[in-house]
Amino acid sequence: MKLSRRSFIASAAGAAVVPLVGAGRALAQSASGSLTLASYGGGYQDSQNEALVAPFLKQHPGISVINDTTAGDAKVRAMVESGQVTWDLVTLSDGLGFDDDGQYLEEIDYNVVPRDRFLPGFTTKYRVGATVEASNIAFRGDAFEGRKPAGFADFFDLEKFPGKRAVYKYVAGGILEAALVADGVDPSKLFPLDVERALKKLDSIKSEIIWWESGAQSVQLLVSGEASMGILWVGRAVDAASKAPVEVLWAQWLTTNGFWGVPKGAPNKELAMQAIASFTGAESQKEFSRRMSYGPTNKDVVLDQSFPFYGNYPTQHLESAVNVDFKWWRDNQAEVDRKFQQWLIS
């Protein structure tokens, strides 16, 4: 089974565990004042450290933060089941933190974390929203004689919009939802997915699909012109647009988000709750959005034209989102992937 977007980032990041360096000096770890933060490494975790962790450390002199770059939902489960929990705070995908995940995560302390600061849908018993993210259609602006696609129906229209399609080779990466919307399914009534109908719709463009398996590959397919259109993670779509005449479509897009959670049995869960409260504050979230094209979950944050990715933040386009039911995917992915793999080789 292919990796999810977040698992892919985690696996690519490597297993290094490094102390955060703040205010020009390494902060010493102390048993009573340390926080182990697990995230995805690379530019993502660098941005977290600069925008979120550094202000938190200023507010709490003497505390140390240790970075683990190998975050993943499966690793949270494994740690808890083995009784060897070393993480205090972890970046979660959409697939963990539901109401039946209490065996893996601590309850969020809403006496510490202000629940009313979040956008609707970003607070549950076991997680709170960290970022609003997206999967978008990206297309070559020079490919269709001035015509521009308006949504997923156009993504599947090879006559009006000819050319190769760049698609993530991962069953839960959004292509089945896109196929069903293109086939006329009301976006609000997608789930449970009609998998057979989705695959039948995919048959109509199968010969023109170029499957990508890394974010860098998805960008290259659009930048080189090998693909005229693709479905990309928003950060990669924006990256492609900075390098070539590529445009990012917001008329229809697929939801995918990041969350904060505290593993069950975390050594320093009280400190983790304080960190979540700080990380989701308006100023910290603004600083993160200055570094990455992800929207804030804090409803009081306004992203104006001073922000570098203005116009390409998901929170600026919430009304056109196609919501993905990740709990359905958690419960059904293995069976759907079996059908998808059979379809790929048929």
C-alpha cells in the first residue's frame, strides 16, 4: 500500500533526532522541562520550529524541545501498544484522532487550549487543527489555447483539455473523489464512495495518466510540460507555479489537514497542552503561513496581501472545498486499495 502524503514526508525525512537550537544557543534537556516534538522533518518542521516553537521557548525559559523527524500515525499506535511512548506532542494526519482513538491519544485539555479559537471541525476530543491544507488541480496556463479548467469535470475532459494528467499513485490521495465529482456526484454526498463508478470514470483518462509518487516528481511533470494538468498537494502546486506558467485552481479542491495530538502515556502531556495552546495562537499561526502555503486553523487569523502566498491559502477558499471523509478511508482503505491495484494492472 502506498504511503499517505504525510507518511511520505515522514519517511523521506529520515530518523534523525536533534535538539532545537533557539536564541543562538542549544537548550539543555531537563527531565522536568523537556518536550519531544515529532513531526515530518525538512522544510515543514523547520517552519514549525521557526514560527511556533521559537516563540514558545521565549515564553518558557529553561524548557527544551527535542525534534524527532519521524512522525507518523502508525508509529503513534506502535509506541502506545508497546508501552514505549517517547513523544509528547505529534503532528497527526487526518486519519488519527477520531472519537474511537482514545486508546492512542490523550484527551485535549480545553481548559488550557482555547477551543473557541478554531475553525469549525478542527477540535475533537483527541486532536486540534494545526493547518488547513489541500490537494488542487494545477494546470499549464499555456496548454489550452486560453481555456482554463473550472473543476474536476474538466480534469476528465480530454477533448476540451487534452494532454497528460499527473496523478498521485495512492488510492486515498483524492483521485477517486475527483472522478466521482467529475461524473456528477454531489460533493456533499460522496461517501460512502462508489468505488466501481469511480474506477469506471478513471477508465476514461487511464491512457493519459502519469502516476507520480513524490511531491518533487509532481512538480517536475507540470514544470517540464510533460503533463498539462495534475492534482497536486497545494504546496507543490504553488511551487510549480513559481517555476513555470502553471496555475492553481481553487474552484474545486480536496481537503487534507494537519492536527496536533498527544500520544497516550506521553511523559510530559501537561507541557504538550501548553505548547498546543501556544502553537495555535494567532501570531504563531500567522508566522507559519508566512513560510508555507497552508491556512491557519485559528479563525481569528486574517491572511492579507502581505502574506507571500496570498490567494493560494486553503482558508481563502473554504466555500469551494470538497470534503474528504478520512474516517471512512481509515475503515475502508485496505479493501479499496485491493480493487485499485487490480484496476491498475487491468
